[in-house]
Amino acid sequence: MFLQDKVTHEFQKRYGSEAAFVIRAPGRVNLIGEHTDYNDGFVLPMAINRAVWIALRPRDDDQIDVYSLDMDETLHFELEAFENTQQGWAEYVKGIAWVLKAGGFDLQGWEGVMAGDVPIGAGLSSSAAIELATARSFAAVAGIPWDPPAMALLAQRAENEWVGMNCGIMDQMISAVGEADHALLIDCRSLQTESVPLPPGTVVVVLDTMSRRGLVDSAYNERRRQCEEAAQYFGVKALRDVSLEMFNDQGDGLEDVTRRRARHIITENARTVQAAEAMKRGDAAELGRLMNASHDSLRDDFEVTNEALNQMVTCAQAEASCYGARMTGAGFGGCAVALVAADAADAFVKSVSVCYEAVSGTAPNIYVCNATEGAAVIEG
């Protein structure tokens, strides 16, 4: 409850009264299903107990006033006239106002204090957390009915068209519709979702290598192009439509690198669906096996890991309490994720920290995470 207390205390200090609403929207980690989203495939993220909080109250005009505790900056703009000034975190707030107005919603001004504990740049989607917390705030003060999937789509549009980041739907969707103790299987073609429980007696541990992605755009675009070439070769809309049998029967005509890229996507889609089934059965061992196989495929076939990620995963997999571990996110740096026996989580964190620092020379940040609900009004 630390951040909730922090934003409410700062709100009272700045505005001289208690907040009318306190909003929370979580970050996320993807358990399995990497680079499958732009191939119309499946992903399996969960909302985590690291979030963006906003304490706020409505105004009787069209002014928005938001103070960021983390940045020690204040954003102020008028709903009737504002523009994109490339102001970092502020553009996520303005982007949500823009997309809600474009959607025909009647907005009301508000003032608030924002803070978060989703690490920035670690691949845990701090941006989606800001977007959904902001959308929930606008909905609360203006009495807008809260439709989580619809708001996720609007938030994605804000990030695509206002912020300029061409992300898929996964981050906003899981921040909007997350469920306590569950991950969410998302079909990135139909946007249908299914909640699946974490195996009993397990926790998810996020392992931040402290290596940050650099020069990723060209490699990312190259892999998208290779996937599109492979889909064209098979005569389908996306690699989602290619079965493993079809790949094995017909894939020999692909150039070697493109063939390996396609093999990752096709097998990763299958692994993601199998992982959801394993979770329904409470089968932690099978889920862990699939996570390990996912990392191998991302390392060898899709080639989006780096030395730090491979070192971290090796350290995690060496622990007896670890069912499985893999890189998570776009790759080339950032975080890995592990499924760990809950009663051994503290010892796991210590051992992996020592192991990773010994082999890499860098101290990691490691977070034991629980699956939490999506964007919500906590007070008010």
C-alpha cells in the first residue's frame, strides 16, 4: 500500500483536501508467446503487482493538472486545445485525452498526483500502466462507463498514433483486464481472451538483467519482414495459419534464416496454447518445460537474446526451485521471467543475484511478482 499512501499524502499536501478517487493500473510480464503478436498468434501475459497510481479529484473546468512524483514534473493542459510536445511521460496522458475525445466521450477536467513502481525501460510496460491509469481517471471523473477491452483498444491507438510507438494490443489489454492469480491467453487476431490460473504454490519472478535494448528497430523490422516472407511462401495471411505439420512438409524451400524465424513463430504459438492448458491442469513442471523451450527457440531460431539474457536464464534454470525460465519482451536486453516454487522464492532471488553478478559483473534487479487485477478504482 506504500504507493497508494504516497500519492494520497502528496495530493493532500498539494491540493489541500483528500482525493476523490485513487486509481491503480498494473504493468505486465509475458509468460510465453514472444514475437507471436504481429503474426496474429497467441500471447500469455499477466498483470503484475507493480503499477501506476493516481490520486485525483474533478475540476469544474476543462483543465488537466497532473504532478508526477517520479519525475518531479507537472503536466498542465486544456482539454479544448492541446498538442503533442514530445514531453515524455506527459504524452501518454495527453494521448489518452486525445483518443477519448476522438471517440466522442464528454471529458471533464481533473487534477491529480501520479507515481509508479513499474521499472521504466525494463520491458514491463510502464507506458500501458500510465495509459490505463489515465483512462480510468478520465472515466471516474466524467462518469464514463468502464469497458476494459474497449479502453485497451483506445489506449493502444493513443500509443500508436499520438506517442508514435507501433505496439500490439497485448500490453494495454492485460493492464485493462488482468485478473488476480491468473494470466491471460490472448488471441491477437480475434482479441478473444481466456483467464488461466497460475499453478498452485508458484510465483513468477522477473529478472532484470539491467542491459537495455539498443539498435533494436532494424532487427525487429527485419524479423517482421522475414515472418511476412514466410507467410507469403506458405500462401497464408500470417504464420498463425501454418501448422507444424505444414511447416515440416513444405518448409524446406525457405531460405535457412527465414525458415528458422518461421519455425520459432509456429512452435511458439503451439507452446503458448499448450502452456495455457498446463496452467489449467496446475502443471507447473510442464509450464516450466515450455518456458525453457521458448528461450531456446528465441536464442537459436529467432536470435533475439543477448549474452546478458542467456546468462540470466542459465543462472535461473540452475536452481532446483525453478520450473523454467526464458527471456521476455522484444529481446536484445531487458528482462527474463522465471516460474519458481513460492516457498523457495527468497532463496532463489539471492542465489540468482549472486550467480548473475558473478558471470556478468552487473547486479540485477529481481522482482517476485503476483498476478493482479487490471485497472481499477481503489478509492472513490
